[in-house]
Amino acid sequence: MNCNLFRDSVEISDAKKVVSAALEKGRQMNFQIAAAVVDVRGSVLVAEKMEGASALTTQLAEGKAAAAALLGRSIRDLYQSIQENPAFWVGVSGLTGWRLLFGKGGVVIRKDGKVVGAVGVSGARADEDDVVAESAANSIQ
């Protein structure tokens, strides 16, 4: 009997590859960032911060990844709605104990066309975090 409750989630080996790809892309772009990968339920699988990155970047990356995973969409796809109705999105974050962060840099990870998790990146400007996260998410496809 297969008791793997996370069979539809990103595997740890792939999560490690995604985080490594994010940090490498960050180095190439001269950013000091953190990256985190979560499963489809928003639970952190892997997180790592580059030396010199702000102490808060890891938690920010985890929040971005969790938001993307639980919504099944990259945050940039929701950005207009977030800008137009911030009170709603603050409420959504509050409902989850403030663990979701609706900022660019949260990107879903797909495998065989299905969302299997998400990567979050923090430490650069929002659009730059998003570029790094997108590149990292695509590193295992």
C-alpha cells in the first residue's frame, strides 16, 4: 500500500535543485537572496539564504512560496487584484496565521502540467525576485 500523502507534491530532490538554481541565478545577477520551496500544502521543504542576505529574507521567501502554492498560481498573476483590493489579501493572510505573503517572487512549480509546489525568492526588488523565482521553477521541467 502506498501511503505517500504528498505524491502530488514536489519531491525533496527537486526542491533542492530549485533552491540551488535560485541561488545560482541570484549570484549571477549580484543579488543577496533567500529561496524556499514548499509543497502543495504550503509546507516548507527546503529553504536557504545566501551569505549577506537580510535576516528576514528566508521568512519572506517562505511566505511568497506558500501563497503561490496554496492558491495554485504565481503571485504575479494576481498582482493587479492584490493592488486593487489589499484589505482582502491582508485578510486572507490573517486567516492563515500571517504565513502568506502576496508579493512578486512567489512562483508555482509544475511537473507534467500539474502544480506540485512553489518557490519563493526574496532579497532583491520585487520584479527581480520574480525573475529569479521563475527561472528556478523552470529548472526542473
